[in-house]
Amino acid sequence: MRKTAITKTIDDLKIVTGFDIQRVNPVATRKIISAMLEELDESKRLTGVASSLEDRKLALKTAIRNKDNIEIENISAEIASLESQIETLRDLIRQKQMEFLETEAIYFAPPSREYILTDEEAADLELKFGTLKPNHFLLRDGSIIEDLRGSDYWEKVDGKWRRSQIEKLGETIDGSRVSPENLKQKDIDEIETQRIGDLSEEDKKAEKDRLLEAATNAAVLMRGRLELEDDAEALTKAKAFLSEKKSEIESLYS
């Protein structure tokens, strides 16, 4: 029994999607095995023994007509021996037939995208296929890959950060590529500075004004909360907070 791996191709990678058994061509297999069985010594001996059996059966009929009891007894013993030999030879031939079905079978060519596996390959691939983690694929060569399609990453190109997305199966986030969660703070700061630098003057002013307004509102809320807590320095602290935020914003959008 030959096993096959069923595959489909994604981005030039052969992905294993399941397994099957290669189909035997019964007509071609029967023809070749029949020819091999005919050449067996057991088959040739069977023909000779069967012929002898027929002769002895005819002789038995003659002995019965002649009422020759001694001859009947002798021939009957010979017939029993010949029939036993025939049964033994048939068993041997059947055993050979079963062996030939395993070793000499003619198989149909597998469908497209199916690949014949050795026993070792089948055992290895089936084990890996059965233990695949979510969002992972098993390749025809036995390697396992994670499907990262749709995942974002950052990469520096010509000194500037660029956000991109994995589009093909088999692509990885390594080397110069950095996943968002692995960005260092200095990288995040660079990306934000770059983003602001790419804004038009009009958009930059509008964004800066929004942040300044948000900082002022935050300072007002801080002062109110501190005053509710009877903090005598509520106004001073709120002004210091607002001054610091305005300085950060001015630095970013200068």
C-alpha cells in the first residue's frame, strides 16, 4: 500500500493538505501476476499432480466396475495423497499471489498535486501534519512554516522607516524587518518624528493645534482635581504641566 501526499500550491510553495492511498490498476496487476504465477514451480507441479489425479480417478472407476476391492483401496489412497498435494500447492500459490500483490502491483499514476511517499516519508509527514499549530503549514519537503500574511512590520529603507505588510506565504519578519511590538523606544521616536516631518505645513499646524488644545484641557482638569483635593499649589502644578507639554509639542513640530 503506497501512500500519497495531497498538496496545493500557494505562492510557489507546495502545501500538504492531506493524505491518500495510491490506487492499484486491477486489470494490469492481475495480468502481470497471473503470468508470474504460471511460471512458478508450484504451478507446474500442480498441473502435473492434477493430471495424475484425473488419471487415478479414471482408474478408480475401472476398479469399481471390476469390483476389485484391493485396487479400489490402493487407488483411493493415491487419490487422497494427490488431493492433499494439490491443496498444499494451492496454498503455496496463494501465498505467492499475496506477496506479488504487495511487490508487483501496477498502480495508476497519482492525480496532479499528489506525490507518492516512501513509508518513512509518510510516517514523518503524517506525524508533523497531525501536530501542526494554528496558522502553520506543512510543506512537501517536511518543513513547517508560519503563515504571517497580513502581518505588519517596519523596515528602514534609504535611512527612512517604512511600514509594510507580509503579502506572501513563506515571508518572515527577520533581518532588517521589525515587528511593531519589537520596536525600541528610539525607533518609535524616529518613526513619529519622520511622520510629522512628512506632513504638509497645513496638516502639521492643524495637528499641533489639536495637541496644544488637548494639553490645555488636560491642565484644566488637573487643576480642578487638585483643587478638589485642597491642594494649595493646584494652579502652579497645572501651569507647570501645561508648560512641559507645550515644550514637548513645540519641539516635535518645530
